[in-house]
Amino acid sequence: MKIVLSHLTKTFPGRGRGNRKKEDVIAVNDFNFEIPDGKLVGLLGPSGCGKSTTLHLICGLQNPTEGQIFFDEEDVTPLTPQKRGVGMVFQNYALYPHLNVEQNIRFPLENLKGSDKLSREEMHARVTEAAGLVQIDNLLDRKPSELSGGQQQRVAIARALVKLPRVLLLDEPLSNLDARLRLQTREEIRRIQQKTAITTVFVTHDQDEAMSISDLIVVMKDGLVQQIGKPQEVYDNPANLFVAKFLGTPPINLFKGRVEKGSLFLGEEAVLKLKQVPDQPVHVGIRPEGFILAENGSFTCRLSRPEVMGRDVSIVSTHPASLNPVIRSIVDAESCGHLSGDTVRFMLKPQKVFLFDQATGQRISFETD
Ligand code: ADP
Ligand code: MG
């Protein structure tokens, strides 16, 4: 089932009275998007950008100030969460401590009414299937306190799946897990999502997490959608400086530069020939993989140290035009042989270099020869 968000907006009134009244917070600001059927969409952005509010609006825990939500052609905006058929998983699992795993998973089925009401046998079959899907069928009689964090999160996912939801919503489901378990569980979520083909929205502030499991990512900032696309497309083609900075590890390297007579200047060096860009000051972003070590390269930096990271080497250097304390460039270990002295010279890969308007942060596209 597809989900359509149409001019979805949520404003929270500012607190206080008179002159001490704070400004209203626009948590979600005119969000328009059609989430395709059966896809996993990663909703990504820093804390406070409106991710949870968006999820709460989709599942019906909050009402929008403006706009509508459709599941396929059905306007679900006036419906209660129970009527929407959504499964929701929260960061803190929210399991019932006094119930065992089986009872926790079964809980949403106990309250079904009328024609939805299930027999004991039907409930048991559903619980067994959901538990099997997240591979906890051997833990059904344990209490939550007898489970690891990862297992608890699986119970929470099974509990969301047991209702056979039309939509699965996950709000930072991995934040309470340690690094290794986080990696494993995200693969797991991807597997379950692909197997069930439930349209899923996955909220995270971790770009790596969103990039690795999403069919599409939505990058948000201050309630506003910045860019929507396939993870690789957004990485390769960021719409603005915020998106470019938010995606990628190590992060993009930023510089103050200028375009002058068809060349991009960093400091006094012309590092790239550009076509059809008017002279202007710019912000420049260069991905760590956008540098090529070259003895006659046009971009000269002060070498701090090489850091070996297995297959690749991260060269740490500095430059007066850099907006970060250090520049990180990733090159393969073989090409570092001749690295010595105080300076290091690079050629730049044009498709890894992005220019941004210094005032607005909007991307300025360019062509090279
Ligand atoms: P995220 O999940 O991306 O961290 P949220 O959706 O929780 O962000 O919050 C977005 C903005 O809305 C924040 O500025 C937050 O303080 C504000 N906000 C969220 N919920 C409420 C609420 N119930 N009342 C007032 N402001 C809220
Ligand atoms: Mg949140």
C-alpha cells in the first residue's frame, strides 16, 4: 500500500503568555510525498527536525494542523490509530514487563472486536508466525527482563507485525543497541521488510543506517524536507550544503572558495576548470574519495599524517581555505608510496566536488571539460 502525505503540517503552539510567549514550532512544514507500495523509506535528519512528529501523524497519535494522509486512495486523516492498521515500534521497546514474550506479542490481538475478533487458535498461529519472522520463537515464555536489548527489540517488532499492519513505522528502533547489534538488527529489519513487503517508514538520525537499508531516503531539517531520493543518488547529487554535510562518513570536506574566469580557486590555486559558472564566492564540498594523490596536482595541502584504515589510507592534511580543522582524503594504500615531506598534492575528481551558494547553501551545478 502506498502512503501519500499531502501538505502535511504540524504546528505546536509556543508556551507562555504575553511578551514571554515563545514562537510556535512548525515541527513538520508542508510535507508532500508519495511513499511507494512495499518500499522502505528512511526518514533522516538531526534531532528535533520533525521525524517523530511525522511518524505520529502517519500513525494517528497526533492530528495534523494542515494537510492530509492517504493510504492508497483512502483519506485516513480523521481515523484513530486503531482504525489505520499501522504497526509502530518505538526506540524504548515499550514492552509490558509482567507479560512474557508470547503474551506481549499477542496483546494487540486480544482487543480486536467484532468481525476482527480472533479465536485462541488463530491468535496462537499469528503469534507463532510473527515470532518466527523475527527469530525469537524459542523465547516465548521469557519475561522482557530476561532478554537482551536486541531480543527485546525483536519482540517489539513482532508485536507490531502480529496485527498484519498495512504500514510499519519504526522510530529510531536501534538507538538503544550496541554498535554490533545495531548493524545486525538493521539487516534483520531489512530482511523482514522485504519478506513481508509492508510499506515501512524507518526513522533515524544515523545517516549510515538510513543509507544502508532504505529504498528511498528523505532528509529533513527544521521540519522541512531537504531532499528525497535513492540513497546513492542523494549522496552523489546533494541538493544543498546541509544534505552534503549530513551524508557520508568520513564527512565531506568543506572549503571557502571562489569561481573566477572559469576556474575554481581554493586559496591561490586554480584546482578545477569550470564551464558556465559566473564569478562568485562559493562554498566547496569535496568528498573524501574525491582526491587523487598526484605529484603535479593543482591542490596543495599541508600534510599532517596518513592514517591506515586497512585497505584504504586516510590522509589527514590542512589548508587555509578549509572550513574544518583537518581535511580527510581517502586513497588506496598503494598510491601512498611516495608520501613524504610537509606537503601533499592532489588532483580532484570533478564529480566528487560540489559548489554551493555562500548565502543560501543551494547547490550550483557546473560542467567540466
Ligand atoms: P525528531 O524526532 O526529529 O527529533 P520531533 O518530531 O520529536 O523531532 O520534534 C520536532 C520539533 O517539534 C522539535 O522542535 C520539538 O521540540 C517539537 N515538538 C515535538 N513534540 C512536541 C510537543 N508535543 N509539544 C511541543 N513541541 C513539540
Ligand atoms: Mg524523534
